[in-house]
Amino acid sequence: MKLQEYQVKRIFGQYGVPVPSGDVATTPAEARALAERIGGTVVIKSQVLVGGRGKAGGIKLAKSPAEAEEVAGRILGMDIKGLTVKKVLVDPAADIRQEIYLGMVLDRARRRVVVMASSEGGVDIEEVAAKTPEKIFSLAIDPFLGLREYQARDLAISIGLPKEQFAPFARICQGLYAAYMGCDASLAEINPLAVLGDGSLKALDGKMVLDDSALFRHADLAAMRDEDDETAEEREARLNGLSYVKLDGQIGCMVNGAGLAMATMDIIQFYGGAPANFLDVGGGAQADKVAAALRIILSDPNVKAVLFNIFGGITRCDEVARGILVALKEVERQVPMVVRLVGTNYEEGRAILAEAKMVTAETLAEAAQKAVAAAAATTAAAETPQHGARKGGVS
Amino acid sequence: MSILVNKDTRLLVQGITGREGAFHTEQMIAYGTPVVAGVTPGKGGTWGVGNVPIFETVHEAVTATGANTSIIYVPAKFAPDAILEAADAGVPLIICITEGIPALDMMKVRAYLDTTRSRLIGPNCPGLITPGEAKVGIMPGHIHTRGRVGVVSRSGTLTYEVVYALTLRGIGQSTAVGIGGDPINGTSFVDVLKLFENDPETRQVVMIGEIGGTDEEKAAEFIATKMTKPVTAFIAGQTAPPGKRMGHAGAIISGGKGTAADKIAALQAAKVRVARHPGEIAEMVAERM
């Protein structure tokens, strides 16, 4: 789960990382009031969960409260990479001398949280990593010892900070690490960490991604989930305990197990089709879950055929079959459906589905080929001009 | 021979009275796995499914029954503790089925386990099976047959798919191990490949990887430099978009790293035959029999 910049800055503040004294506004009037409170020039920043806000015109300076109101009015409602801006952060403009990068991420290969710092802040760190990797310094943190002060000092020296900044930089590193661990983050980033005109350090932008698996112990953080973090379908899937990722293809997939679901997508492509989604109904899927999954798949207008691939283990094929029947009664859309049931109670499952008009398959390869053919046939039928319908439309 | 579990396995079930734990304990016993003890705090002194004695702690259970393997079915909230308790009681092999353990918990658990003699398989895995001897997990037992192909995988049902295809062709398995779909786990591909390489019964190996991380790349390096037995591989997620978690917590392409294409290229460079889709795996293995 991704957090918005203003939420991240609040968290940073709680962990002793110095942040600007701004706040969030949802209307131009609120932005004006904040600008009045802050005084002087302010920066108005759109709060959307995508990168490249500045380039898209979503970050602007305002020299007066009146200008802040006007600028906020322009940014609120703006579309940035498909997301509508609903909130702006109003921060005091900063006198920036240098921009540093400081980030932490869980390194899977090393099985440690790794802290990274670079003197080249303020730009995309992946660009720095690609062009000038020698300018990024990193070190692994022992899970039992935490980030020690000497390690932070090492980083400060590596990125060329003067000695009077060693101690404040170390405090920021340790604060960020405490926030990372305290919130069960998978990524925490300050970019830029600015050296201001007076030599002090301040986190001018912040990013955090939280581990979804740990949200059960962070009700406060879980409540911060932004609706832009997921599509309506992804949200419904999550609430139903399903893993769903929308893709651009025409063949909807319902599979039990993540690996098998990915392999099903792959084999659809292998036979010349394109998967419309990833969907794992999970182990031991009950009928209602299956029904919810089918509703989600069919809510995508691109879907021209659906492939069910169920390898029964803990999941029982008869239970899945019942779910499919329930869903078919609720859903109005008619698209061809190909079903492959193997494993636990597959015979009962197939018997249940015998009454429904579904194509069946024995192997995954056969199922994929049939689904690809069915999707192609549906698409072709939709594209063929039907004279009767045309005439009706004209008159 | 086989690896990790066999007829000498003496299995302890942590979370034996839960819905999943009870159901799968019955299944494991029905398969012939020697289940010697269960642990559920607060229910010590009672008897679980299959008349298995239940203890308060893992230490008690091990002392009383000589359990040498533990399987964990407790919810994610309690699973890290369950793993640590088993390790502290000196259980040499711990299998954690539980999905959804916070990554930072696993980071600490794994760092602690590295200081002990215990090996962890999983979490978020189907377990492992040596056909005809011991089923320590949630996989359907009947799709497996005894044989000489070692199987190692990050996935559950995709492994069943591949194993079943092998069985239908009359190709049996020595042991099938699910190492799990989490970003930090207890046992890697390389760990299992090493065991298969040293197992006289195993003649060839099937490795089923997926997007995310670099475990497959490390496996490729190991296969190229240390392995004599042939390996057939498949990597799931060739059509997965970057930045999206594909069900498993560990199945994500982040920062352009962990793509199926990279993994396939690394494996092919190590002279591993990589199947284009799961259906091809059994065919490729059959050609090498």
C-alpha cells in the first residue's frame, strides 16, 4: 500500500525527521488559509500516487495567499497520468542549497533492510543508479542492532556532507529507519533531503510503501489507504480476499494459486491470445468467492472469453462449479467460457456444470487454445457488420 | 533415498486443532505420514485428530515423542513465534505453510534461524512430499508417484500441475519441495538443488520459478558450476506487468528487476532447458529418461 506525500510527512514528523510546516488542502480556500498561516512564498503540490508530478504541472509556487488560492484551484481537479487531483499539500517554499537522496528498502537477496544515500538527490534515483551508480552508497542494516550512528556517519562522509551535518544527518537516518520498522514499510524514501540556505536539513518530499501483510497490526495506517491506490475492481477483489490485477487483453482468467494463474496467462499468450487479468481465487475457494471473482472479471468490457483453470487440492472443484453457476445467474453478460477442472471432486464439478453451456477441456494447453479461439470468434462476430442492426440504427 | 522427508520422519503439527491444521493432519495421516504430536497452547494433555497427543509447547512435544520435523498451520500473526519456538526446541526441519507473514518478521526470523541448526521450508508454501513415504504439506497426495525426478518450486498449484503431468506419463518423483512465494523464505532453490545433486535416487530435476527476486539467477549459476544432473525449468509470469504483485508477496517485478525474461536468459546461459509453457515440462523430462 502506497501513502500520499502529506501522510508520509506526518509520519516522518512523528519519528523526528524534520519536515516543512505545511498541511493538506482539499479546496482553493483552504489552500489560501494555509498560505496565510505559513506566510511568504509557498509550494502547492498535487497529492497523487504517481511519479512525475512536477513535469505534469502538478507542483507550482505561489507568492501570496491569493495566488495560492488561484494555483490550488488550477491543480485541484487536474488529471495526472489518469488520476484526478483531490488534495494539494501547501508547504513553505524552501531555500535549497543542495538536494540529497536517502532511501531504505528491503533487499531480498541480502535479507536485510538496506539504506541508500546519494549526493544526487531531487531526481529519480533509478536514473542515478543507471547513469552514475558510483554516486549511490548503500549499506545493510543488522535486524537486531538497527541502524547505528557510525553507519550513518559513514554514509554522510561518502556523500560528501560537511562534518557539522554528520549529527543531524545521522538523526534523520535513524528517524527514517525507526519509521520504516515502526510502520512495517517495504520502502521509505526522502527525495530530496534538502540542505537549506542556513545549513539545516529538511525532508522536502517523502515516499512510503507499506507491507500489506503487516497492516493487521497497523489499523491507523490501513485507514490511510487512498482510493487511487487501487481500481474499483482491485478494491472489490481485496475485500473478497482475491488477488486481482487488470491487464489489457481479452481473455479473463480465474485460477486457483498465484503460480498457476501466471502460467495460465503465459500459455494464453503462447497460443496467440492476451490475458485480460491475473486472478487467484486462493486455496479452498467457496462458491461466493468464485461468484465475486467472475463478476469482477466480467466488469471489464474488453473481456471476450473467460478461462477457468482449477487444480483441486484444498480447493474442491464441485464448490468452484457451484460458484460459477451462482455467478452466471447474476451476471447478464454472455461471453464464451472454457472450464478446466482437475483434482479434488472434479467429476462432481463437471457434472454440476453440464447444464451450463460451457466448453470443457482436459489439459491446460487445450483450455488455452479453446479460450483463444473463442475470444477471436467473439471479436470477429462483434466486428462483422450486421445489416439488420445497422438499418435499425439509421431509421 | 529422497531428500528432507521420508519414512523416518516423525512429524509434529503446530496448530493441530485449527481448521486447516486438523484437516491436513487427517490427510497427512491418511497418506501414511507418521504424525507423532501436535501443539496448541492451552490444549495440552488432550488428543487431536487421529488420536495424536497434543502438547502445550514444542519442547514438551519433542521430548515426549522424538519429533524431528514440524509443520506449521497457525495464522500469520502467530507464525513467526511458532517458527522460532520450533527452532528453539531444536527441531531440525520446520515447514511453514502460513501465508501473509509480514516481511520484516521473516527477516528477523531468518536471521535468527541462521544462528541455529534448523532448516525452514516456506513460509507461504505447500510443503513437501516424498511419494509413498511422507507427505508433509497440503498437496493432493494421489497425484504423486514414487520415482527419480526431483521437483522444486516457488508455487503450489503450478507444482501440482507439473507433478500430475509427470505422473500421467509414468514419470515418478523422488521428492517435490515447495519453497514458497514470499520475498524472504527459509530455503532457496540453490539449497534444494544441492540436496538433489547429492541424492543418489534423484536423476534429474524440475525447477519451477517465477518473477521477482534473483533466486532463479543464483540457481542458474549453481547449476552451471556445481551441478551434474540435468535440470528442466519453467518461469511463470512472462506476461506479468512490472510493479504489480502477482498474488505471491514475492512475485513482483520492481525497478525493472526480476523479470521472467532475465531469469530465462540466465537459465539458458547455464544450459538449462526452459519450457515455454507448463505442458512442455513433462515432455522435456520424458526425453531425458
